Amino acid sequence: MGEAAGAKENMIQNHTIQRDETKCIGCRGCEVACSLAHQAPYRLDRSNVTGARFESETLFSVCRHCEQPECLLVCPVGAIHRSSAGIVKIDSRTCVGCGICAAACPLAGIRIHPEKADKCDLCGGNPLCVALCPEGALQYQDQTSMSLGWKRSEDLISPGVSSCLGCNAELALRFVLRILGRNTILAIPPGCMGGVGVVGFGMTTGARVPVFFPLLDNIASMLSGVKREYSRKGVDVNVVAFAGDGGTADVGFQCLSAAAERGENIIYICYDNEGYMNTGFQRSGTTPLGAWTSTTPVGRTGSGKKQRSKNLPLIMAAHEIPYAATACMSYPADFERKLRKAMAVKDGLAYIHLLTPCPTGWRFPSEKGIEIGRLAVETGFFPLWEMERDVYRFTVDIEELKPVEELLKSMGKYRHLKKGQIDSIRESLVKRIGMIRSLAERTEN
Amino acid sequence: MAFRKSEKVVLIGNSHAAVAVIETLRREGFQGHLTLVSEEKLPVFSPTALPYLFGGREKGSRCLRPVEFYHGLSVIQEKAVSIDPDRSQVILESGAKLHYDRLVLATGASAAPVVLDAASGDQALTLRRAPDLERIEKRAKRSRKILILGGGLIGLHLAKVLSGKGKEVLVLELKDQILPGLVHRELSGLLIDHYEREGIRIRLGSSIKRIHDHEAVLSSGESVGADLVLAAVGIRPNVEIVRETNVAVREGILVNERMETSVNRVYGCGDVAECRDFFTGRSRLNPNVISAAEQGKRAAESIMGKGEPHPGVISINTFRCMGWNLFSLGRFEPDTGDQMLEELSEETGSFKRLVFREGTMKGMLLLNCPADGGVYYNLIRRQVPLRGMEERIFGDPLRWGKRLAQKRI
């Protein structure tokens, strides 16, 4: 069960006030702040935000400024607008107080005080509730400034690497280095990102940070040595592997597993495009059930891969390392948070399993990578979760999974699937989500 | 059927469902050609908004969408009289023919007529579109005693507005309660008392027999003064456009869970559409704004080959009765086996009733009891399991609503 009546499809929120549940003490300070900013001061019943103690815990509720707001669609007098910056506002002069918006909002974002409807307007971009929260539990997240922040940070990969059109792994690598910054040493084994020139030709490399080209089977061992040498010198540096699924799940697994077990302090990012994509789309340990690859062909006798993929992120989490997570470039804010958590780990290995849809190998139009990543998450094919010191939780909670067919039919590598195969894919993904769910519930209780 | 980029979509109607179709197509990246056919003058007003606009000066700002909203699509301000599905054509009043690849019927509904004088064909005034409002405003100015036929949402809303203007208002309702379908009998009684206290008289089981020279004779034989008679006795879906076609019609145009009619590439949504009921599975009309917007959205998604099937229509209404707030949702009359929790508080004048079935929400009636209705609507639509929490939710529907909306259970 996800959010009960919560986050619906297409309700992408550009601006949100987020609360850290662990810090909130339910003091109603946000309510005071809101009434101070909008209404008669200290009229808590007029506050557009709720932040109080309720049923032995704390409650927080505020408008989420949906991308396609239901309230806007049903207002009979056209009083609700969404600004180009993404702030949903009610024009109180136009509002007639009919209350239909509140009856349509699935997220309890609108309050009807006797004559008019009212809701959070984010104080025009500088919410007072956030500023006045005594516990620092509230955070204003503004997607526009966030993406501008990413854009302003330095791109540490040179332009003109020779990856395929629409390559998600290249996008991810650039993003990773924008977050990790220059204090990073990179290891990129043979694979797509090695092949496209990031590790360099001759005397030059394609990255503005030191980059190694380890063998497929010694990535983690090599980085262990690099990290230990810097630690010995007293230098704190991000030592990062950016390796494909072949190098991680298959060829280099023994040394990764050993490094995890030894507690080496490296960040290991596996970009999973579900096969050996730079050498001609051969199957790997993470190629999913039913998928076409050049070594699991479709024809009279074959119908795609017969085996299930390794559940590699869970295998890594089972090493009881400080941090393991799954991520996808379709959810960049989520990915950034995870990278920062991985950077903060100083006592062991941090592992991030990154899904990177591959237009060439998966056979979909090159502009669809982000959409397909999103679909993979929304269908439950690739759930986004993290394990932080044995505490498991979903980071993007999809309440109602979309039918997996939507994902499968969006690309060529599943085009041949028969109903029975789709059923077993569905079965397997439900099982895997259930597994994470039960781990999350175990730690919740 | 996959959507082609060059397709021509024709949309007939211009109210909530139609606006939802336009907005959803835009969001989904529709690149075909969209034509809107509606006889109503731009900008249009929502029928729901009209009683609120009564006597108001700045009506213009309260239109459904400003004129700029329609930029980028072709608008034909003319009545569409019929369709020819065999040739994929819409026939306009002028005789002009319009080709479509896909057709969305969002023609809405009209107020049910009430004939006051069979001989002259004189009809009671009704309120459905902007010109009706002007007509009623003009006539109301010259009237002192006003008779309103129908104790539903529109009738009672008009009664409130006119009584606020100092008119003497009498409401006649044919059934034995007001707001039929929205509240149960007991609550109806409570509300009638409230209206009467506020100076609005309501007569149940009553209708008008004839009217002559400002004197109306009621079904009871009693005669009352009436300078103006308004009727709000329900609505009739505007289905004339599909007469003599294969588009299946019962009361409204029958649509499936993807808003498709019985004819290929013709969709229906909003007040004109008859859709499967969430609880019974039988098709029925569900004329309200929230349902119309939802159906419009589904129709557009269906055209684009996206989205999920419509789970079925659920009644949802929110209404202000002379300062009292009413919210009515789903099936609030319990069937056998349902769990009903109910509380009437005389001193605060509040009433709440929640109906559950096997741990899921079925219906809700709230009077003067604040709660976020949309949350509960979605608890029903998504059949969110709430077993064991029923009593607690009933205890504090406002906070539980907020909690259920924001957090995992």
C-alpha cells in the first residue's frame, strides 16, 4: 500500500514544502507562521498548512501544487490558476466559495473558510512556515532552482563523447560528476562509458577528473587500493566506480562482493542497461526475463531470455553495507539525494544501482529514455528504494502500479512477448516489490 | 487504435468536460487538429456558477475559461445538429459539414422544461445558461413573490439568492424530501427547518396545478401568490445530436470505461454521458462538475491511447445551505451488511454519517462538519483498505482525511 489517496499519476510537483518527519515535533509553528503571513495573526483555523500532533505522531498537510491540478479543472468560475513558475493559486476576488475544489482535491490541499476557498500560495516563493519552523523540519523544494543548480555546477565530462543518440548512461555520468564534483577519482571499466571515450584516447581523457580504466574483473579491488592510499595520506576523496551491469553483476562481481565485505570506502555505481550493450547487445546477469538480446534471440525456438535477472541491488544490500540504493535519471532529485548520502558514507561501501534505458539495445526512439525510465518505476519494474544502515524504504512510492504491459510495449526488445511470458514478468516484479516492502515494514515496526 | 499525429478531433460542447478534454490533450502532447463546436458565446459560464453570479456586476471575470484559453484551436460558434458516423461528419445548423477522425460529444444537458399553461405553451423559466440568468434577473426585479419548482441544488440555491434580495420565496418539491439523492429524509427535515427559520418556505409532495394572473393553484388545491415561477426539476441530456444514428442512447449517451460510445471513434463525456456506476455497475447519469471533468480527462486520454479505465461514477456533491455546509458522497444509505456510523449533534447543528463495507469506504454525509471531501472520494474510488480504522476516522474525519492524504497507512 502506498500513499492512501495520495500522489496520483501526472501529479508531478515542481514546488513542494517537504517535511522531515523525524524532526517535526507537531508544535503547530507552521500554522502560526501561515496565519501570520496570510490571515489575521494567530487564527490557526485560518492556516493553510496543518502541522500538529495527531494519533501519537505528527501530521503535516499542505497543498502540493500539482502539475495538472484537479482543483483547477473543476472550478466553475475559473478562479484557480497555475503560474508559469508552477504555483497553483486561487484568485480570492473571483472565488465564489462553492467548495467544489476542496471536494475534488485528493490531497487535502484546500480549505474552505466560510466565504472563500483558500490554499497555500508558497508565499510567492519564500514560504514563511519553512523560515519559521523552530526544528528546521520543513524544507522548500523548488524544482526550477534545483535544476538551475545542476546546470550551473561544472560538467566534468568533455563534450562530444561518442555515445549513441539518447544515451541515458552518458546523461547519468555527467549528472553524477556534477553532484560529486572535482574531488573525485573515477574508475570506468570496459563497457559503454569506457568505449565512448570518457577514459580517453592516447594521452588525453574525456573527464576533467582523474579517470582509471580497470579491467572488468578488478574494478572494486583497484579502487580499494586507490582509496586506501589516499586515506593513508589523510586525503578525503570520492573514489567512484561507474561500471556497467556486465562488469558489476557478472565479471567483476567477486571483487565487488569482497570489497563490500571488507568495508572498503568506495562509491560503486552500476549503470544497468541490462546487457553488454557496447559489444552488440549480449545478455548479462541483469538482462530481464523475456528480453531479446543478440544471445537470447527470438525466432522459431527462442523467445528471449529464459532466466530471471539477478536482483543485484538487493544482493548488495544483503552485504550489510552502510548504503545501497536504486536510482534512475528519470528521478534526478531522488538520484541526487542518494548520491549525497553515498558521499556521506565514510565507513564502508556505498552502492547505487542505476537503471539506464538504452535506446540502441532496447530498441526505442532515442528521445524516450526518460519516459521509459519513469515507466519502469511506475510499473514497479524498477522500484526506487534505499537501504541505509539496515533500514529499507521506498524513496518514490508508487501507489497504484501501472500495468507492466505499458512498459513492455514501449520498446522493441519485448515486442515478441506472449501473454504467459508477460504474466511471469508481472509475477516476478510483484514478488520483488513485495520483498522490499516486507523489508521496509520490518524496519518500520 | 493508435493515435496518428495528423488526426482531426472535433469536440462538441464547451463546458467542464470539454475544457478537461482540451487541457488533457494539450498536456498529453496532442499534435493533431482540434476543432471546438459550440453555439455558446465565448467566454462561457459554467451552469454550476450561474446561481452565484445572480445580480453580480462583474460576471465576466467568473467565466469558465478566458478567451485566450481557446487560442490554438479552431472554434466554430454554431450549433451542431447531427452527426453522420458513416461518413465521419458533423452537420452544422448552417448545413455545413465538418469531417472528423475522432469525435467527442460533450453536449451537456438542458434544464427539464415545465409547462405552466398547456394552451399557450407558457413555460416556467429555468437556469442553465448565461442568457437564462439575464432573463431571470430581469423578471425577478419586477416580482415580489417567487415560486420555485424543485427542491434540488439549483432550486434551493436560487431560493437562497432570491430570498437574500428580499423576495418572498416558496419552494415546491414533488418528492417527500428536499435534495433527493443528496441527503436522507432525516437530514432533509433538519435542513427544511433551517430554511424555514431563514424565511424560505418549502412545501413537500407538492406541485403547481395552474397559474393565472399572479395566482398559482397548487396540487393541494391551495392557491398562493406568484409573480414569477422558476423551475429546477432536473436536467435532460442533450442527445438530439445522435438521433437517427447508431450511437446507443438510454437517458444519456452510453459510454464504456474508456468513454467510447457504441460507435467507433465517437466518444462521450460529461452530463450527456451515461456511464457505469461504481457500486452497481449499471449505467447512469452523474451530472456534476467533478465527474464531468474526470470523464473529459478520460476521453482525451483514451484518444491518445493512454490512461486507465474509468472506475465508474460516484455521486459527490458539496452544497452551502444558508450558511450550513453539506457534503454528500457515494452510497450513504447503508445496504445490509454495511457498517454505518452516525452522529447528530443538536447543539452544534452538525451531523455526520460514514458508511463502510468490508473495511472500505462507501459513502459519507456531513453537515457542518469540516473534512477534505476529495480525500474520501478517492478512498472510495481506490477502495483503500481501512479495516479497523473506521471508528477512528469517524471520530475525526478532518484530521484523518489529511493524514490519509499525506501518509502511508
